[in-house]
Amino acid sequence: MTHPVGGPAFEDLTARARIRDAALRLFAERGIEGATIRDIAKEAGVSSGLVRHHFGSKHALRDACDAYMLERLMRIKEDAVLKGGMADPGMLLNLHPTVLLGYRYFARAMVDGSPGAASTFDDMVRLTQEWLAANDKDHVTADPQGYAAVLVAMQSGLLVMHDHVSRALGADILGPEGNLRLIGAIVDFYSHALLSPELAAQAHAALDQLRAQQPPTAAEPGSAGEGAGDDRGDSR
Amino acid sequence: MTHPVGGPAFEDLTARARIRDAALRLFAERGIEGATIRDIAKEAGVSSGLVRHHFGSKHALRDACDAYMLERLMRIKEDAVLKGGMADPGMLLNLHPTVLLGYRYFARAMVDGSPGAASTFDDMVRLTQEWLAANDKDHVTADPQGYAAVLVAMQSGLLVMHDHVSRALGADILGPEGNLRLIGAIVDFYSHALLSPELAAQAHAALDQLRAQQPPTAAEPGSAGEGAGDDRGDSR
DNA sequence: CGAAGGGCTATACGGTTATGTAATCGACTG
DNA sequence: CAGTCGATTACATAACCGTATAGCCCTTCG
């Protein structure tokens, strides 16, 4: 049993809240398949039957976690999202345990089939489109929806990859030192274009050509003589 | 049992290859916890004992999948990575089933504790740093490692979020129509800076100040009077 | 021919899982 | 006081899991 998610002391929480918090932690760490009801119950200091009593089923527990964490994060994030869209690098600079757990939880939930994570993604794409509509004076894109989806996916994806990034930087990006460094790198990344306008124009022209043709053929590169030895004669 | 990953017909593959291919598909779709040996065996048209015979254990099977798919993708991608680093948007434009499955597989593996995926990430960060060293004439960053980690994480993270992006765009981004559209959006994204130099300078100044101070305090925003009602009096 | 080895199946084993259920306890109300 | 309700535990159930194993069949080689 570990420390609570900010707020009241562990002993002061209802069993229901302790279960939910334990679930948030373990779902974030192991995903919904890897986290078991028994482990969640143990971490909450209750029996597994009580998990069932309060939440009914594992998926319902996950849905309750989605809803709870969404509501908490929305309260914190609402202003930032409405004001800056997803482009605001400062929005990551919040190291409160609840927020950090929320990041971890939703990062994992994004790939675990969570309905709450999916709807969060869709909401953020929509909000980013709205932000673009209000702010895109330079006409950076002819496809605001696609652009918004890419922006949201990359920003979310960065969090999903947090373990790897932390390893690469040698510090937890969801901790003080690593987070400052991460934000510095994000600022550099967002403040420079990676492609010149000329290359971009060429790429768009090529894409337009491809659209006018058949879709790219599915020939496997280097497929001549490849694979047969690997897939047929492979012996143990 | 579905079609093979390009190459020979299903019946022409050894059982070992069929098992490996089935594992790649199911691991990509469900993760290592969600995909069972029995389902993999069934999809490969063999008994579960044969999976054990050929691969020993589930984790060894996953390691074999890592190694196989890495080798296959490296062969395809080696030139592209060495030439353009991770900045080349055209590198996604490859719709061969093996490559697409590799994207799906590694996207999932990135969050499933796969050693192969982790080392792939680290390799790509290193390669991107080398590319920066050779190409960064504009001095876009004082922290090449951080920048490279962010760039790789965002690009990889975009793939990890492929289900969500596909839903937002209304087409599979790992299919012909969605992929073209995705690349168009990526081109737009990479060809424009999202932050002005002024804002970036301000952000860096603020980050330097924060580094000189204590790390950000962990006060919860809006914590006054919050949480007690939720966590104590919550009744079912 | 027999022996060896590889491919393969069917089944067993021990453990774990989510879900279901009966019983107990304490607090509250009429 | 008895009854009700909510919180909680302990245990049961059916299904599933990864791993282990014995045995059969076929091919190759000496």
C-alpha cells in the first residue's frame, strides 16, 4: 500500500476511494489486462469481494476510473485547453501527484481500449480544430482536422512514450528535473520548422499525384528471393 | 486463420513461421497479456504444445517476434533512417502488409515492456542525434539529446495512437487513403513552427528561472475544499 | 532393418482469474 | 427491541492461463 493521490490520508478514505485510487495506479502501470482485481484489492487493503460490491466488474471499475480522472483533470485543464489549445507547452508543467497519475493513467488507457481515453482524444482534436479556426492566421494547413489529429496524437503519444523518453533523458519526465528538460526540448521542437516550405510544397505535389493515381502498390521491397529460406527451411 | 504476411501462401509456411506470424498479429492487436498461447496456436492452425516446442515460453515467443520484425523492418528502413533521420515524412508511405504489421506490432510493443521496442527507440534517438549533428545548421536546440528524444517519441507516439487518429480522420492511417491524408497533415505540421521565436525565448527564460529555484511546488490547483466530499462521503 | 531426430497432438498440472454468493457485523430507525 | 441497510469478509465456481509431458508419425541415415 502506497501513499494516496494527494488529499486525505490513506486511513481517512472510504474503501471505495481507496479501491479506485489503487486501480488508477495499477491500471496505469500494468494496463487493464495486467492489473488484477486481487492486486487492486490488496493495495487498497480490502477483500476482492468488496471491489465487486462497489464497482461490479473490472470493466466497470475501469470506466469509473476513466470518469473520475477525466473529471479531475478537466477541472485542472479546462482553462489551459480553451486558452492555448494543445500548443501550450507549459501545460505539462504541473507536477501535482494527481495530475501526474492522470497522465500515466491516460497514457496507458490510450492503448488499452478505454472509452474515456478515446473520447478524450476526440474532444481534444475538436478543441484544437476550434483553436486553429480562431488562430490560424498563416493558413498552415488545408486540412485542419488532419492537422489537429496529428498534433493531438503526437502530444498524447509523447506521454504514452514517457518511459522511453525518461530513459533517454536519464530522468523521469514526469518528475521535476526531467519535466523541465522535456519542456525545453518541446519548446525547441515547436519553435522551428523541420521542413522548408520548398520541401513541403514538393511533398504536397507528390501526394496529390499519388491521390490521382492508384494507391501505392503493395510490392514488398527487396522481395526477390527473400523469405523462402527464412519461412520454409527454418529449423530449430 | 487469416492471410499470411505477404510472401508464401499460408499452407506453404512451416508451422513455426505460422505461429510467429499469428503471434505478431495478436500481440499487435491485444498486447502480450491479452494474446494467449491458445489463441495464437489456433490462429496458426497448430496445437498449443507446438508453440511451446518451437519457442519455449510466451516471453521467448515475444522476443523472437521482436527480433524477426526488427530485422525485417531494419532492412526496409535502414536507408531511410540513415539518410533522413526521423524527419522524413515519406518514410511512412509504405503500405506493404509486412511493414504495416510491423508498425502495429511495434506501436503496441512500445508500451508492453518489449526489450526490442525499447532498444529500437534508443537506437532511433541516437541516429536522430547523429543526423542533427550533421544537419543542424540553424542551431535549433541547445539540447540535441532532448530534442531527438522528443522528436522520436512524437513520431513513434503518433503510430502508437494510430487507432485514435484513424477514427478522427475516418480512414485507417495504415491504409492507402488515410495514410496519404496523414502524411499531408504531417507535412503541414513539420513545415510550420507552432511557437514564435519570441514565445520560445520567453519560455526558455522561464525554464531557466525555474531551474535556478526550487522545483515547482506540488500544490494541487483548486485544492481548497476539494476532494473531501468526493472521497469521504461517497456512497453507492 | 533399427535408431535417432524433428514435427506434432492430446492431455495434464498447478496456479490464477473475474465473478458470484452466503454470512457477519455495526449503525441507524421506528 | 427487531428489522433494515450498507460495508465487508471468506469462500466457491467455472473458466482460463502458461507450462510440462508422453506418445505417435514421418523422414533420414547408417
